[in-house]
Amino acid sequence: MRKARRDLILAVAVVALVAWNAMPTLSKAWGDDLFARGGAVAFGVWLAAPGILFFKRYRLAVSPSYEWLGVSLVLSAAGAMSELRVLQHLALACAVPGLLGTWWVPLAALAAAPAWLPATGWFLSHWMSGGLVGWERPTLSFGMAIFLLGLGHFFHPVFSQRRGGPMKDLAFGCLLVVAVILSFGWPRIPVPSAETRLAALPTSGPDFQSRSLELTEDDRAFLGKAQAHQSLISLRGGGRLVLNVIDGTRNRHSVHDPSYCFSSAGWSVRSKTPVKVSSGDAILVTLTKDSEQAEALWFFDDGKRQFISPIEYWFATSCRRATLGRSGNEPVLVSLRSYPGEPVDWDRVRHILLPALGFR
């Protein structure tokens, strides 16, 4: 009885830790769009099934699984070190079979996790036109809940639960302590930022003049602790551009494909064309709003090359956080948007202006 009680206390401690790490990012993600708010409903339904079963656990004769709890702790610690949200969310999903043991209903709960993972919405929004909207995602979670609360109860535990010995208990306790230290300590260690690059952006050159623009209150609220530079560039020979450079070292989640910002400002993305720049690739976007038309160019820049893959950005910045900046420079997001009705020579921008600004 004492051993079973200790197992339960350790399992609840792990669930509490991973839930603490995951909940702030989940709550913020759910406030972003309709798709994400559907994920909130899905999470509530997903949580109800394991919650009901947990209060009935003594009738189900199952015990926590050290294997799943260990996986949950490793994912949570890795998520804290890399600031990669999806790892924190997966850790929370793995905590359910860890708490209830490895049998049909907990495994079904793990399989249902994609219904509420914010990463699911992100991938579907890229692969589909806007992803799932409205009630499509909550309906998916309701269907999975029926499976969990209905069909799941017709099965008895079919996987043997192995009790841990003293050495296994000690190893698991050490893993829990390490995960707690990494979860709360690692994110507080400062990582070198790209502030000096933003401060070093020139205000004039052989082909342009620029002046700083003040960020709006909405911009500051969105950026949070991220650093940003915004300026108005006047090109020799005509044409103006709004330059935005964002350093997401202290808030990486403010950095994303600028097309979302264009859409929230009322612009419709008419086309996206990959183009070559000095040391890599960029995206040239054509925008329309009513009878107006504008263009924009954006890319990520790490001081050595330019690239356009958000996945590559997340991988590079996750490695930087896990290594405390030793893996390389922090990539910044660079975007230039033309004024409506003012044509811009983008070949000249790519080959002359960008190198003059330091994006070589």
C-alpha cells in the first residue's frame, strides 16, 4: 500500500510539473485564432476522459507507468531548454499513460492529443487553405472522447504493470529533480541576442536614406520582450519601403511568416515568389487591398546567409537556446514592404540595398 501511494504521489508530481510548463503556452496559443480556440474545446474534452478515469482508478486496478512518466519528464526538460512549445505539449500528452498506466484508455488519450496540439493547427494551416475552422476541430475531439469514454470502458487492462524496485525508484526520483531544475532554471539563463545588429543598421547609404519609425502600442504588445527595428527607407530614383527587423531572442514566438501580419492588416496575399538574394533566398509577396496593390520581400538572416524556412528558423533558434547561444548567431526576421502605388525596383533592392543594410 505504501509503495502504491508513493507511485501515485510521484506520478501526480510529474503531471503537475509538465502541466505547469505547458499551460502558459497553451493558453496563449488558444487566444490566437479560431482554429486554436477550437483546440481549447478539444483539450477540455480530452482532459475530461482521463480526469474521470483518474478518480475511478482504484476500481480499475492499474498503476502508474515509470516508462511513460520518464518520457514525459525528458520531453518537458528538453522543451524548457530549447523553448520548443510542442515538446512541452507532447510531455503533457505522455503524462496521461504515465499517470493511469499503459492500457487501452490512456493510450487512446495519447492518440487523441493531436486534436488539441497547437502544432496541429500550424501544420494544417500550411498544408490546407486556412486549416480546419469552426466546429470541425472540436467535432474531432468529441468523436475521440466518445471512443475514450464509451468503447474504452469495455476493455479491461491488458498490459502488465511492472512495479519499480528501489534502484528504479531512485533513478526516477533523480530524473524528476533534474527535470525540475532544468524546467525552472535553464530558461532564466540569458542567451546572447542580436541587439547589436539592430543598432548597427545604417541610416543612409549610396542608394537610400532612412528614418526611424515608432512602434505602435499594438506592435509592442505583440512583440513582448522581442526587440524590433522599424524605419522608412526612401530609395534614390523613387519609391519608399517600410523596413522591419525583429530579433526574437527573448520572445521567439513573435517571429513568424509575415504573411500573417499582412493578412491581419487587411491585405490579401495574391502571390508568393521565391527569389535569390546576396547569400540565400527570400520571398517576394504581392499584396492587394481593395483597389490598392503593394509588394513585400522577407527572409531570415543569421549574419552569414538568408533563408525562408520557418522550420529551419525554429531548429536553429532551439539549438541556440539548448546550447546557450554556442551553436551560432540568432537569426533575425527581415521584411520590406512597399507603399501602395509606388513601384519598386526589387532587383536593385536585392543586389544593392540589402548589402548596404548589412544583409550580405
